[in-house]
Amino acid sequence: MSALHRLSVPYDVLAFLIGVHGMTGPQMISVQQKGLRSILAHIQSDMFPDNADLSVTHTIVDGRCYFVCFDLACHQHDTNKSSYLFIRLLNPRRAISICPEDNLSDIMQSLKECVLCLFVSTLS
């Protein structure tokens, strides 16, 4: 198997979920390095609706990169049920744990950027 398709051994990191039904807060998730420039996040089934078609984006806040998972259809059609999972990246291939006390303002800025970007994309 080439390096482009190889997955690393899974490891756990602390991510941050902004979600519905009281699910907002730190969440332990398992991630793997996927190829040369990406990660694969193993997301628990209760973080998003069962029929969610997850999309991902990256945001950068003051030089810190975040991998953001969300249900685009839910975001576009029923924002009251939208959830966003933030994973801090050391580099494109390596996730690290979020420290909520230190990264909460970054997370809120990332959420603002995601919402604005996705809103603008729905207008075009």
C-alpha cells in the first residue's frame, strides 16, 4: 500500500463539540493519519444525526489550524440542529488535544468563520 493510502495507528485526542441536546463540550475521539496530508476522525454516532452526510473544512486562527466536521445539509436547512466538531492540528497530518481553557476563543472564531463561509457559499 502506498504512503498516500496508508493509515497510521489510531490515537486519541481531546476535541471540542458545539452541538445540540446538551452535547457541547470536550469529547475524546480517535484519529488516524491518512496519507500524506490528512487525518481521519472516528466520530461517535451520537455527535451527529444518524443520516448526517459530514463535510469537513479547515480554519486557521492566529496560526493555529483546526479541522472542523459538520453536517452541511443540517447547517443549510436547520441550524438549530447543527453540530460542529473541532479538532486541533499541529500540522495537516497530526491532530493534538484541544485545551478548552486555552483554545475556546479560537474555537468560537473558527465557528464564526465556518458559518460566514458556508453562508456566503449558499448565496452563490
